[in-house]
Amino acid sequence: MFLPPSRTRPILEVKQPISCTYKSLEPKGGFFSVGEALRRRRLQLDKTQTEIARALGIARSTLQRVENGDRTPSWSLVRDISQALDLVPILVPREKLPVVDAVLAHKMWTSPRR
């Protein structure tokens, strides 16, 4: 059932962003920059910048600048790099980031049901 926005209530209310550790990833303040997240994922997959750049048909220096935060990537470049790294980029309203962080923290510390 759909409720109009004026009648909805938040499922979870978080007063401050939660800082947590996601397995081997340790974000500062709960979130990575785009470049840092892409770099860490690439390293998790044991891929080089050259391998990913060749697969995408871009210069290795372009990927390097994105990972280092020296270049703000376009949405299409983020999408392409994400696909090469088996990631799904999503857009989250800034005010919802604490909720996303709380959900991720809960998933990390809750053992799967068997």
C-alpha cells in the first residue's frame, strides 16, 4: 500500500552518521570517496589499473586520476568503471546516508540465517 509522503514515517531514525567497518574496507566517517571506493574494489579483485583501463578503452592515467581524487568523473565514467568492477552505483539523497550506513552496519554484524 502506498502512503502519501505526509503520512509516511521513517523506518529508522539516526541522529548522527554511524562510522563502521565494512570487512576489509575502513571508511572514514562511514563513506568513501568515489575514487577510493573504486580503487579498493579493484584491489579486492586483484586487477591492475592497466587491465581495467584497457577493458574500458580509457587511458590508465584517467583511471589513476579518478582513484586518486585528482579528477571528478562523469556519471557515465563512474558507471563504466563500476560495471568493470562488478559494482552497482546508486544515488542516495545526502539526508538518507545515515540510514544507508546503519543498514550496512546491521548487515555486516548480523550473521546470515541458515
